[in-house]
Amino acid sequence: MSHVFHRHLQHTYPVAVRGDGAYIIDQQGKRYLDASGGAAVSCLGHSDAAVIAAVQQQVSQLAYAHTSFFTTEPMEQLADFLIERAPAGMESVYFVSGGSEAVEAALKLARQYFVEIGQPQRRHLIARRQSYHGNTLGALATGGNAWRRQQFEPILMNVSHVSPCYAYREQQPGESEGDFVARLVRELEDEILRLGADQVMAFVAEPVVGATLGAVTALPGYFQGIREVCDRYGVLLILDEVMCGMGRTGSLFAAEQEGISADLITIAKGLGAGYQPIGATLVSKQIYQAIASGSGFFQHGHTYIGHATACATALAVQHQIEQRNLLPQVRQLGNSLMARLRQRFAEHPFIGDIRGRGLFQGLEIVQDRSSKAAFDPSLKVNARLKKAAMANGLMCYPMGGTVDGRTGDHILLAPPFILQDSQLDELVDKLALACDQVFAELPR
């Protein structure tokens, strides 16, 4: 019996013992093509020699120094690297150990900013339905996924949730893309006014929605409209790029492709590529200066923020991505993957939508394409797909609750940036085999 408190206590997990590029190898020698990067993490695969060497070198020199006593060269260098490449207006970086921590830090920074500038009445947060922002209590409250929130609702703070830019299901018949975008932007403005124009602290959104919707991109003009509304009412815009950022969509920051910046940007996952746990919150000049010229102290902190080894590792990861010119490769591989998915699944009776950007792509599963009806959640289609894919040597990221947090299924794909063209064929072939096996078992 294992003494590990695993994620699922009725599940037996294979034992991973080695990484080889885009593959993880288990104790029995079976190879699994990592088509999801774990959870959009392993952008350089599992055996990058340069990153491993950077970890070893930093540990041999200085593994850790508490940030209440010291700064370190890796932390300073990584912050410089990120700010030099960040969207306009970013001034500083607050390092943490993962995505949920990054979101928590952003929420607290937003609140403290308004206290510092003499607007302590601003306390309301607005986010979107079917968003995911992490599993700590503040991040979970901000996220809009009903299934994840349900049993913890009594201990969550109140957060308003407006509609996501989810055109496949929420754009109305006869409604143009422009009209749909305008309706969503008005919905945010109406919610700000309902709560009180001087009472709202921040709006939080993922530029490309990951785990809960399966790589849903916004329509053109959506984020520009959102940015304008936030500016009109003095509301901070927090962009959660924990999953979609750090090159995953083909640019270092996903916001670049939306033509906007933000007041706070959260990153993690691909920042350290899984070689060390690390996340960060990028902070605008406006917020930084307000706190620096006020109390001078951010009332927050964790033991491992700015961890020297984690920062050195993340810097090595980012240098590899830049020096090997992997971002254009992400765009090229993403186009090739999308073409293969459409060729294989565009007419599939149980695939309703194929979407995404770069190496961040999703397939929405439906029982009926014409009505977009989802399978009964009791069938656990997403769990069956994950099991079948693993049996065929493929790691992918199927999830349930796509439609409303309870019904609907999708498959998220977020493979390493280092894939070879032949591995795209392997990915799609194994995914198709898993789908065929699962759908053949389902009641008609």
C-alpha cells in the first residue's frame, strides 16, 4: 500500500522513472508521448541537458536564500529577462512557486494597490464563467468552474462571473462576431455598474482558456473592448497566463496576440518547464510605484518565493527557448497539428469543435454534432479517454464540465515545443485510436 495521498485514491498509477525528450518512461519500460506537457508545463520535454546542467550548477553554488534576507543573481536576472520582453507597462516581477500562488499574489496586490492610493472601498472581483485560476481558496473563488467550486462554496469569497468569449456555444444564431463581442463587453460594463463603478477592484481572465474550456481563444476585438471598459472605470485587468503563457500560444506572452497589456499578469508552468516549481506575477509600473511610494511593503509572502535554484532553472529554460528559436517552431508545429486534427476529426461524429492557438489546442466532444448535445456526465467520457490514451502510450488532458462545469467533455493538447513532425503523426494516430476505442463502448 502506498502512503502517498494521491490525487485519486482508487487509482493505481504507473511509476515514472525517466524522461527522454517528449516521452516519459515508466518502470516497465513503456514509453508515453507527452501530448499535454503534463498540464501544459513540460515545454522543453523531460531531458533537456542545458537546463539540467543549470540546476546542478546553481545547487552546487547556492540552492536557496530566504528573500527576507537576500536577493540573488538568478532572481534579478530572471526578472530582467521577463520585463525586457513583457507587454508594455510591466515594471517588476514577484516570484512564487506556482500558478495558484501567482493568482493569489495578483489578487492581494490589486487590493493593496487600492488601499495605498486611497480607494479602500474597491473590493469586488469580476471573472468569467468556466474559467480556471487555481485551487487555493482565493484563486478557486475567482475561477468560474462549478464542479471545482461546489463543495468549497461555503468558504469562498464572493466573486461575480460574466460570460466567457466562447463562441462555439454562446454566440447566438444570427449574431455576428462583432455583435457577440460587443454584447460580452457590455455585460462586463453592466456588472461593474451593478456592483458600483467605484467599488470594483479587478477583472480576471485567461487570454486563452485552458483546463475548463479546452483552448478557447477570444474573438478579435474582445480583449481590446475589455481593456477599454476596465480603463473607463479604473478597474485593474489581471491576465492569467499560467497555462497559456510562456510561449505556449506562439508568443512569449499570450497577451501579445490580443494587442493589449494588463495591470498584472500571472505566469507559471512553462516558465520553469517542470524542471523546478516556479511561478510569477508581473506588476505594472503604476502598481509598483503606488506601493513603493506608499507603505513600501507588500503584505504577503511565502517561504520559497524567489527560490534561487528555481529562478536559475527558469532562466535556463527561457534562454533555451530563445536561443533555439522555438517560438516560431511553436507556431509552425501548431499549424501542422491543427491541420492534422482537422483532417482526422473534422467530420468525426463525436467531435464538435477543434480550436486553439500554437501548441495549445482542444477538441470538444459531443454526442450530436448538429445540436451540440453533450454526453451524460455519468458516462465519464473524459476519464475513459484519458485511460484509453495512456493504454496506447499517449498523455493528453481530457476534462469534463466543459459546457457548464457539470456537462460536456473536451481534450486539451499542449505538447512540448521540441516535437518532431513525425511525432505529430504519432500523437494524432494514438489520439484517434483512443477515441475510437472509447466511442465504440458508449451507448448509442
